[in-house]
Amino acid sequence: MLKDNIKTIRKSKGLSQEELAIKLNVVRQTISKWEQGLSVPDAEMLVSISDVFETPVSALLGENISESKTDNLKAISEKLEIINFQLSQRRNERRKIIHWTLISLCIIIIIIFISLILLNSPYLNWDYEKPENAVLGVTFHSFEWLFIRISPIIFIGLIIGVFLTKKEK
């Protein structure tokens, strides 16, 4: 209902998605997602939309404007509570994805580090008279040199990220 109301009111006001996006300081894709029902504006944004449209928030949410003011506020607050709950769930999903991605990257760094230790720089014993071996050896050495110096810093950043994205109880 909200998606249809935003689209209908926007068109009745003669605004394009781009023009509305500029007035609300969002990107056009955000307006498109609202109108397709892929996402919903938060409470503050609903107020901003109603200001731009010069329409009550209750009209955006599909409420009958003739209802009493207390009923309107109660209905709006219930709908906003649902919307905020949905947004909270989406944030938690994103946080979980980021959390596990960071953990996976930590594991990958550890595996590469262990592999480099176990291989013990085998390219040092190669015959560098052959150009192919020389290029490949320099490439391996460059990777190893950079990895050994940069990966601890990246690893520490990833560990901090893991703790920052840890679920709060």
C-alpha cells in the first residue's frame, strides 16, 4: 500500500523519481525500491516525504484521513514500529553476512600464511638462467614479500571488524 501511495502521489505532483530523490537527498534507486516494495523508508524519511508531498503521513500509509487524530497516531506508530522492526532485521542480516565474510577472510589469510611457511620459499632453489623461472620466481617472491608485511595489518583489521560486527545481546 505504501509503495503504491508514494508512486501515485509522486505522479500526481508531477515529480519524476529523480526530482523526488533530489528533494529527499537520496539516490533515484532508493525511490524506485520504495515504489517496487523492495524497501521501505524509515520514520524520519516518511515525515520528509510527507513534507515534500504536502500530504499527511497517514495518507502515505493508506489511512483514512477522516479518522480521529489519536487513532491516526496509534495506527501510524504501529506501522512505523513494524517498519522499524523490518529494517532492524535487514540490518542484522547484513551484519551477519559481514561478520562471516570477515571470519572467512581471516581463515584465508591464516591458510595462505601456513602454506607459505610450509613451502619455505621453494623458488629460492630454482635455476634462474631460464627467463620463465626468473619471472615466476620474482612473482612468487614479490607476493610472499608483500603478503608477509601487509597481511598482519589486514588480519588485525579483520579481527577488529569481527569483534565490531559480533551480535550484541
